[in-house]
Amino acid sequence: MAMLDSSTGWLIYQYLSRNIEKKWDKFKIEMDQWERKERLGKLVQEMTSMKSAIKAKDPSIARAIYDTDLKWLCTDCNYLKQCEEMRPKK
């Protein structure tokens, strides 16, 4: 929505459980101009971080899921050990 400057979008869920009759669901999302601008700014930040990491050939420069609320995804990641090794020690 931010990239297309669209005030309306749809979040589509696919249910993978076989115990649910319903396989798809959709939810309408609306964003005002300020929200779209804020989201676009965050996307540009992410892209800039990624490009810098690629150019420097240093993945530790890029922001990762490890640094967000999505860290739970790290549990089953095949690269968790390497990722932890390159993270700054606290």
C-alpha cells in the first residue's frame, strides 16, 4: 500500500490446518497518507541497510529478524548459529 500509495488494501490469510473448513480469509486494511508515508520510510531504511550490507559484504550491517519482535522465527532457522556469531556481544 505504501509503495503504490494506495489507501486501501487487503490482508489475505490462507489456513493450512486440515481441521478448518474455511481455507481463506481476507481483511480490509486502510491507511491514511501519514501512515503510508511512515511505512514507506521504514521500507526505504530496510532497503538501504540491505544494500549497505551487500556492498560491504557484511550481513551483520543489515537489520535482521533477530532485532525485531519476529525473533521467534529464529528458533527453527538453519542459520541461527552463524547469525548469533556475527551479532555484537552484549
